[in-house]
Amino acid sequence: MTIRTRFAPSPTGLLHIGNARAALFNFLYARHHGGEFLLRIEDTDKERSTQHAIDVILDGLKWMGLTPDSPPVYQSQNQPRHTEVAQYLLENGLAYKCFCTPQELQTMREQAMAEGKPPRYNGYWRNRDPSEAPAGAPYVVRIKAPQEGETMIQDLVQGEVQVANAELDDMIILRTDGTPTYLHAVVCDDHDMGITHVIRGDDHLTNTFRQLVIYRAMGWAPPAFAHLPLIHGPDGAKLSKRHGAQSVVEFREMGFLPEALCNYLLRLGWGHGDAEILNREEQIALFDLDGVGRSPSRMDYTKLTHLNGVWMRQADNTRLTEETLKRLTLRKDITVPPPLLTQRILTLMPGLKERAKTLIELADNAAFLGQKTPLPFDPKAEKLLTEENITLLQQLAQALNALTRFEREDIDQCLRAFAEQHTLKLGKIAQPLRAAVTGSTSSPGIDDTLVALGREEVLARIHAVTHKAKTP
């Protein structure tokens, strides 16, 4: 048997982080077992489904590296098949027409609640002859659920779960307008797509028992089910906007790398010993459902940010340079032409990525490379530009200008010799110099920073500071 999993989002909003984790787990399970990972867009809700939401889902999955093995299946295109199955059930006495009006259904619910029972349909038309209904009356099609005994599933995450069949009502499979309901369409599609394992959030666990009614009525073998515990906020409450980012798009905009987010989501509810930092190949090799816990996971944004920093330090410098440039070119204070700015960022990237945990931090830290004089100075840098240090910088500029080569080793030797000549510690030279050329007291190594800027720009920035000090 070829393992086939599917990710089946409804395009009615953004790709939520919980759905993204479900997609990841489906992908990894299929890859681990040499199977297939499929994508189904459940777009039957025409009023709420939008092309924009579909594009966001596809873009998010692509960004996360979760590529399906076949083109997406659109559930709305399968409606004739859903109707065909419902008609078969109806014709074979496994489903029936229900002519109850909305008012009658409301009365049923109220009566059940008054009797302390769940507010659900009472099977009024289950055994009645449709000829008893008024001519032309609208109807829905309901499937006949078993009324005695229990239904049990051996869930691959939750273990054995069972429900008394008396708790299952005769759910609607075709609405009054002839369109299939979500629960019915899902069963038809999973069967026709040959899905062997349904891996989804445990908020669907109740749906599973209702969907099994359709599988059994049709004589279809149901897939194996694995219901994942939900992701909660840090306080244990349902994840919401007040906790922070919730969608894949938001995390991307906040400067997280896809490999960091996937690594974090994998470890959020799944474990393999002490393994923490896992690349995609390692994830595929290790992942299986027996490592998924049964308890809800708590979103830890601090841990995610730390993990992102780890992945950034491992990331390719050219890729990070492109990401940084993409963000900097949107800023009004960046006026250096892109080709020159790219060269500067790439040169300094080994040092820049050591000091940032997100791409936004990385861009902020690299901004001084794209600014022209006069630079903006933060208060700490401004404080370093004293009259005494201005004089030192003027003399240092002459020493730097005299260098035959403007390379890291030459700059380092020059700064050390200059500090020794003035009987100062190297930091007493490096800090005012850093302030003058970056506008900040924090940057990668000063010699690397000067190399990235180039001799001409370094001297121009020092001159701008000393000239400003002379101007009354």
C-alpha cells in the first residue's frame, strides 16, 4: 500500500499556524514512508472562499517547502461526484429526504434542551414516506446513522476513542439546494483520492465519527486517523491575536526563515529524544506519528525567535543579503545604489548575521551601509564624539588613508599601531571610529565594517563628523 496523506484547507482566511503544522506533519509522514503528499482546496463555501486566500495558501506552502506531489484538487469541481454518492445512498435506503422546516427544527432543539438532551435532529422523517410531505416542499438528504451500539476508532495519536451511536444524529449530506455538505464532500474526496491517512487537528475528532457513517454505508474502507492536539497561546488559552502572530504570512513578514518556523512547528507537539535542530532531511528520516504527544502545545514566541537566530547563522550569505536588500530598498533613508549596497552587505554578512535573530533585525543592523552622510546618530554614539575623540579621528583618518591596501589585516595592524602610539587601549580607538562610520555603538568587528564600507566611504564619514564638529 502506498501511503497517501493530504492537506485540505478551506480558503476562507489566512494559513493559520495550526493548519501549517498539520500540513508539515502530513508532508513528513508521507515522505518518511515513501508515500505521496496531496493538496485539496476545500472551496465549497463560495461566499467565503476567495482566490486571494487560495493564493495565500499556495504561497505559504511553497515558502515552507511543502510541495504536493500532484496539482491541487479543488473540491468544488467534484460536486457532481458528491451528489452521485448521496443519490446512491438515497436510492438504497441508506439515506432519506427530510422535509422539516427551520421552525420545526428549532422546536426540536428547544424541546431536547428542555429535556436535558443535546439539541439535535430527532429523526422525524427517518421512517416516513416522502409522500406525506406537502407537494413541492423543499427537503434535505440525511444519512441514516446507527442508533445502537458504539463506534470506535484506533486513533494513531489519541489511542482508542469511542462514541455511543445514540449520540450521532442523522446528519445532512445534501442541502435543500442540492449542494453537498462539507462532511459528506470530504469523505467522497478522501476515498476517491485514495487517502490512506487523515492527519488533522483534534477539533475534527467528532467529525470523524460522523464521517465513518458514510464510509460504512458505502462499504468503503476508512483511512487511518491521527488527530493532532491544538496549539494554544503561552497562557494556555486558545491562540488568538492578543498572543501575537498566528498565520504563516505574519511570521514571514516578521522576518522568520521558513526552515526555522518548520523546525519549531515540528518540535511543537513532536519529539525525538534530545534532537532540537533538524534540517528537512533529518525531519523526514525521524518523523513518525508515535512521537506526537496527546496534550495541547503552547506557542513560545521567544523560543521561536531564538531558533530563528540559530538558523540565520547557518544560512547562506548570498540568500541573507538578498533578503536584507529586499527590506532595505523599501526604506526612505536608504539612498546608496543597490549594486554598491549589495556588495557592502555581502561583505559584512558573516558578522551581521551573528548579531540578529530575525531578518528585520538583520536589515536594521545593516541599514548604515545604505545611508549617506550625514548619518543619523543614536544617543550613545553621539556621546562618543567628544572633542578629544574628534581630534583622534582626524589623525586616524590620515593613517587609514596612508595604507597601501585597505584589507582586514592591514586595517587591524593600523588601528593597533595607532592605539599604541597614543598609549590607548584598542577599544578607545575602535568605539569612536565605529560611532563615526555607523552612527551606532554596535556593529560587527570594526575592521570588517571598514572593509565593507571601503576606504573612500570611511574617510568621507570621518570627514563628515570632524567637519560637523568644526562648524559653529
